Amino acid sequence: MDIQQLHSLLQDVRDRNVDVETALETLKDLPYRDLGFAKLDTHRHLRLGVPEVIFCQGKTIEQVGAIAEQLIQDNRNIMATRASREIYDHIQTLVGQADYHELARIVVVRPENLLERVGRIAVVCAGTADIPVAEEAAVVAETLGSGVEKFYDVGVAGIHRLLDQRQRISQANVVITVAGMEGALASVVGGLIDKPVIAVPTSIGYGASFHGLAALLTMLNSCAPGVSVVNIDNGFGAGYQAHLINQLCAGKE
């Protein structure tokens, strides 16, 4: 759809030849914005409720900055994941409004402070070394508008620490478990809690953990019902999925 077609569509809405719902369906298919090195999905927020997220790994600082400058024209709470402090400094110079979550390695561009986050997500982390991935999941879910409670360093090697928090964890609408080594935490939580569990394997562990592959396979082979698994170190995917589930649950409260 070009500009002329867009103007025509808007005129049809004004003249009531087209209803608003039909117009929105048409607008969902508007073209992307071509930057040469990137084609921005400028209407993802209209389709999914969340603007396009910038994955910084593999991109230059200048590329990330240019993408952010384009996205902020129509959106707030734009996330740039796997971002260094240098990327944050560059974005801050360009747009003036950005927060940096260092452990999570996420920049939130033009952050919108949500006074009341809906529902409740529990982020349960096995060990201190897994916290960066857990923080990525937590920051993503909070930025999207979900309430998050964190339970860190409650791995199964000292299972009494986890059992001590069982009641509070069970009050969440959805649970994210983050663990490396052998990745047993997801199965244990899945056997204790009557809520969906999203398991995140991390690349933390000794040689035979194969940079997270051992934890990934353990979680995929979990005998506990209700456990789904995202990729190794994919805190972003877990936080996003948990937010979607939490939104549905919060809507019923």
C-alpha cells in the first residue's frame, strides 16, 4: 500500500464507506521501512501489540542506533537485547531517553513506566551464574507490562531453598525456570506447581554440559507435565511467552 492508497483508505473511513475494523485489518499489511541493511516491520505493534525488538548481536553500533531512531517515531518501550553499554551510550546520545539493564543486557528506548503491571510471573533461577539470563526474561516481561517476582539461587542441589518458596511461586500465573548444568530445576518445579512452566537452559556448566546442550536435552525430556522449553540462554523468548500467558490469565481475574 502506497501513500495514495493510504489516503484513500482514510477517506473511506471518514466517509464511512469502510468500518474501522476493516481499516485496521488493511493497515496490518502495510509495508516495512527499508533502511538498506534492515527492513523494519513498522506495524508489528498493530499486529502483535509489541513493536519490533532489536537484536543487537552481530549488528554495528551505528546500525542499532539507526533502527532505534526509526522505531521511536511510532513506539515507546522499544527493547534492544544483547546490548553492550557502548550501544546504550550511542542510543542515549541519539534519542535522549533510554534505560540500560546491565545484567539483562537490555536497552529500553523511550521507556514508558507502567504504574500497574498486570498479573504475576515467577522467575525461578537455579544459581547465581544463571542470573543474567533470568534477568533478561524478567526485564522483557516487565517491560511488556507483566508483574514479576524473582526467586534466585534456589537450585536443586539445595532443594530446601526451593521448597521454602513453593507457596509463593505457586501463586504466579506462569513460572519461568532458568538453569544450566544438568537443568533439573524445570522438572522439579513442574512436579510441584500446577501452573505452566517455561524452561530456559543456560550455557553455564562444566565441559560435559556442552554449553547448555545437556540442560536443553534434560528439559526437553522432562517427565513433568506442563513444561515447555525455549532455546539455550533465550531469556527473551521465555519472558515474551510468559507475558502472553500471564495476560490471558490476568484478563480472567
